[in-house]
Amino acid sequence: MGALAPLLLADGRLPVGAYTYSAGLEPAVAAGLTRDRIPALLRARLLTTALTEAAATVLALRAAGQDRVDYGSVQQALEARTPAAPLRAASMTLGRGVHRLARRLAPDHPAVLALPGVRPRPLRPVALGALGAALGVGEEEMAYAVVYDELQTITSAALKLLPGDPLDSVAWILGAESGAAAAVSAALAVRTPADLPARTAPLTEQWALDHERSERRLFLA
């Protein structure tokens, strides 16, 4: 895949579940978040969820490069840092889509063959790490892909939930560049699953729980 692989992973049109996922924006909007607060939400996600998931993806990518591929410790550490059951379920749903794509692109790669052994199902960062290894994506490129995906998922969902000028989404992402770079650097510095950042935002967790009980929603989380 060469240089195309990281671009593929960062493409918002990648059919692995983002069409049904708002990265927390829909629950936030239901709780009263307004369009002018989206940049603040992006900054908060970069400090919490995006950092943790980028670090977990890099750890899974490293695990995939071992002689005996074992994602168990990364999966367990990430589960422990995702306390809200709806968010764990959403991550597994997204992970299933990534796993399906990995099987399509590199069915015989050891990193992909090891995914079915993850129980109950691979969380999205674990599946992304396996896919990145199968496509030959480097650690920094992989971390940036995860962080960028977080930003573009929120801004894309905003076009449906809080309609406005589509060019705003470009400005929001560019405005978050320093935070994105910091998240990538922090993710790359994590060496073991025990060191995986345990950062979360209490409101995000509560909104996810409220969202699961909602009968009117566009996105699963």
C-alpha cells in the first residue's frame, strides 16, 4: 500500500462504522452543547479519548510485530480505561468493521489472523493496530490517523446535528493542530499497556449513558 495506507486509514469515507458514530457529539448536543462549543469539545477529546485510543492503537501495532502476536494486554488495559458500557460496545462495533476490512485487504497476515483470539471482541484501537501492521503503516502515521479520525468524525457529525457552513469544519480541524500533535507525541511515548493513559471526561461518560437510553438518535455514540 505504501503511502496510500495511512491516507486510507484517515479517510472519513472508510466504511468501518464512522457513519454510525459521532465520537460523542450527538450525546453532547442532546445535553445542550451548541455549535460554537465544538472547538472546545475537540480540545477535550484530544486530551482524553483521542490520546488513549491513539496510544492503544500504537501498542497494538507494536504487538502485531512480535513473533507471537498477542493483543490481550492491550485489550484489557483499554477496557479498563473505557468504564462506560455503551462506549465499550460502540468500540467493539467499530472494531468489527475494521476487522472485516482487515480480512478483506490482508486475510493471511499474522496481525489479522490473531484478531479472532481477542475476547469478547477487539476494541477499535486493537483492530486498527492490526490493520496498520498488515498495511505497513508506521507508528507516528498510525497515531495521527487515529487522532485525525477523532476530529473528522466529530466535525462530520456536526454537519448533520448542528448544520452550518461546511468550511467551519476545516477551520476547526486546523485550529486543533497543536493539540493533535501533542496527543500524537504523548501516544508514541507510551511503552507498555500499564502506562496507557487513563484519561476520561466524566460528562462524556454520563452523556454516553444517557444516550443509550434515548429513543431518538442518529448515532450509536
